[in-house]
Amino acid sequence: MRRERDSHVGCGCGMAGHNVARRSFMRWASMAGLGALTASCAQTPAPAQAHGADALLLSCMDYRLIDDLTRFMDGMGLRDRYDDVVLAGASLGVMNIAYPDWRYTFWEHLDFAVEKHGVHKVIAVDHRDCAAYPLMLSVEIPDAPEGELALHRGVLHDFAAAVLERHPTLVVETYLMALDGSVERV
């Protein structure tokens, strides 16, 4: 009888400490893979046609507003017709200097969306009570709603100008969402 190697591979089942020997795993995986491959070949649909999107949405990662953002985009008539980029702080995530890779990531996504999906509009939705502002700007969010609006307005203005500098033919719309889901154009 051949001795199994001492190295082990996790089986991927999520159970801690559940390992199988590498050779046993490879035998099992190759048999399972072959069966899955032959079954899927008969059922694989034709490749999807290239699709277009009308807009690219830039939004914050704040979990409190995900459903509200979907309703907002649906209400704009863009259901299933927009790409979505999510960064902490939304427009601030692009314009900040604390995390320069975020800026790079956004511009790469935007370039791709324009080239491959034909987007013609960028919609940036910042939100009130955003924890990214104190983190990235080292400022407290003003208590007065007008002060908070002014802070967002400045960043959104700079963001829109940066988008138009890179893609002058795009339309840029900027919004501020309240925690109740209401939205105002900025």
C-alpha cells in the first residue's frame, strides 16, 4: 500500500480542521471535475452578447443605504442599465489623498465602463453622516445640515470637474442622500 504524503489540503467545506491528503484530494477533484465538465458542456448556453449601460453609479459602501440607492436608480429609469462602483466616501473616495489607489481604481473602472459598456453619464451619490469624511479629511462633519451640504458640495464639484477633464463628453450628476433615503441634487 502506498503511503499518502503528509501535506494536507483543506477541502473547502468550511469546517475547521477538515483536511484530506493531497493525493486523495487530487483524485477526488479530478473525478468530480471531469463529471462536472461533461455535464456543463451539454448545458452551456451561448455566450452573452455585449451589453451596454447608460450610466456608472459611484456610491458609498455604507450598508444603511444600499436598498435606497437601488430604489433611487430604479426611480431614475435605470434599472439594470448602470454599472456600479462602490468606494467608502463615494466622491471623496476618488478625490482623497489618503488612499490614492482608490482614485486609480475608480478611473480604471470608468474608462472600462465608457469603452466596453458605452456609458454616457456618471452619477455620484454621497450621503449624509458619512464616516469617511472625518477619516479622510481629518475634519468633523458639521452639525448643521447646511454645513454638511457645503462640505459634500465642494467634494462633489471637484469630482465632477475631474470626470469632465478626463471624459469631456460625459454627463455628470451629483446627489446627496439622507439616511432616510431622500435625495437632493447637488
